[in-house]
Amino acid sequence: MQTKQRYYTPEEYLAQEEVAEFRSEYRDGEIVPMTGGSINHNQIACNVYAYLKFMLRKTDIKPYIGDWRVWIPRYRQYTYPDVFLIQGQPVFHEQRTDTILNPNLIVEVLSKSTKDDDRTDKFRYYRSISEFQEYILINQYEMGIEHYTKTEGNSWLFRAYESETKNIVFASINVEMTVEDIYENVDFSLRDTQG
């Protein structure tokens, strides 16, 4: 016997999210629980956030980490990027100060359970945001970074960074970061139990 899938309105999702013990993302009617982050996942996100926070001080570009939602209206998606940047002032969704509409750079740390979605559907959803210019996917299990930069005519340029690579250039904000700094204090011998 097949169980019927329950679909939720965005308002029902937001009401649940306000009282939930753990965060979930919203995918056009479906509420998807987020897996817990591993120590390497957290370390990488913190490394990127701290570096960008320092490099972008006294500019109108601000980095944020994990707690703000992004609303993607075209696809009816609420997501929680690991790290993202906003240039200028945040544009809030329906005056909600916990949900924004205008990230210009997004960083996702890949986990076993989310890597395929981060590379495909979620990237497609993010591309519908007019301010969105750059997407970085960071492997937490071995050294490897996938980097997408928006070019003229809504094309996207792909670069791969692996162990022999020294630096990654965040083109949309003109900031360079070493791969070594991204992976500082990351221990690849640790096993991810969260998926």
C-alpha cells in the first residue's frame, strides 16, 4: 500500500520552521529535513566565511553563514546555503528578516546525501536569481572544488580546482583565496556519519 505524499504551502512550511528543532528546506510543496553537518563540513564553511568576512570588511559586500534562508520564487524553493554573499542591502522576502532574495555568490559544502542535488537542481534554481553570479561547491572528503562563474549572455564558466591548485579567485568580488586556507584544519581521515 502506497502512502500519499503530503504537500505543504510555503506558509505552513515557515510556521513549522519557526518551531522546529532541526532545519528543513522547502521544495515546491515538500519539506525536506537537512542532514546534520560533519566536523569537516563545518570547518570548511567556517574557513570560507571567516576569510571572506575579513577580506570584504569596509565594503558593501557581506558574507553570511547557514542561518538565513534563500527564497527562490520561480521554483518555490527555500534553501539554506552554507555560505553566501549579498552586495548592498539584503532584499527580504515579504518583510521576513530571516529570508532573503538576492545572494550574488553561494558556497555549498558537498555531503554524500546532497552532492547530486547541489550540482543539478539546486544550481538550476539558484541560476533563476538575477543577482546570482558565482557558485562554489567544495568537497569535504578530499581536496576538490567546483567553481561556476556567470559570464555574458547568461553562460556559466566552469573551473575545477584540485590538490595541485594553489588559489581560487572569486571573480564576482575580486577576492583570491588559497585552497590550503579553504581546507585549513580539515582531516580527511575522519568518516562522515551524517550522510
